[in-house]
Amino acid sequence: MSSSSTNRGYILQTAGENPATWGLNPGLNGALITIDTNLGGVATVALSSSNVTLSAAQYANGTIRVSGTLTATCAIVFPAVQGWWTIDNLTTGNFAVLVLIAGIPGNYIAIEQGSAADILLDGTNVKLRNL
């Protein structure tokens, strides 16, 4: 029976599982599509006056593009996952966008309007990624 990888949840098949499924999901092509999304996908998240908890389909993308007119400081909230993302803040309204992990509100990064930041999550902490 297949299992999932620790960080991004890639399907790890056991020997002989799903024979002849090259082009089917969860076959090899399905895994490659997931990896392609993680590395090159872009999800757009609209913000205005409240926080948005990212769905699995949204945080599967390597870039999260935030848009909308902010009327207050808002956050995009990740679950306790590990990995790196680029956050692109295209909002207007003179407020920053916070990036935080659900259940850990005191640990966040603020991304100013018109800025993009590479972040690293380790399941507990949000950090700027030094490139």
C-alpha cells in the first residue's frame, strides 16, 4: 500500500503497486504533475479585510500571489507544513500581508505591498529564505 512523503505528500508506491499506470494518477505522471505544481505553479489568493487559510490546492503551488484592496492587515495562513514558497504581494490599500502557520500566530513574516519574498516553513516557524 502506498504512503506519502513527509514534506509535500508525494505518493510513495510500493514495489509492484499500480503496474502499467505511467499516465494515470497516482502513477508517475501524477507525481510529476504534482512536483511541477510545487516548483512552478502560481495560486492567486484574494484578500480584503480578513485572514485566509490556504487550501491544499493553493499551497501546493510554489508561488502564492496575493491580490485585492486591503482595509486591514491580513494574513495568509499555512497549515503546519514544511517547504519553501515565494509570496508575491500585489495588494493595494497601504497594509502589509502577514504569512503565518495555523495555531502559531506570534511567528509571522510581514510582506510589504509590491514586494515578493521567499519564505521557508518548518512546520513551526516562518522564516525569510536567504538566497
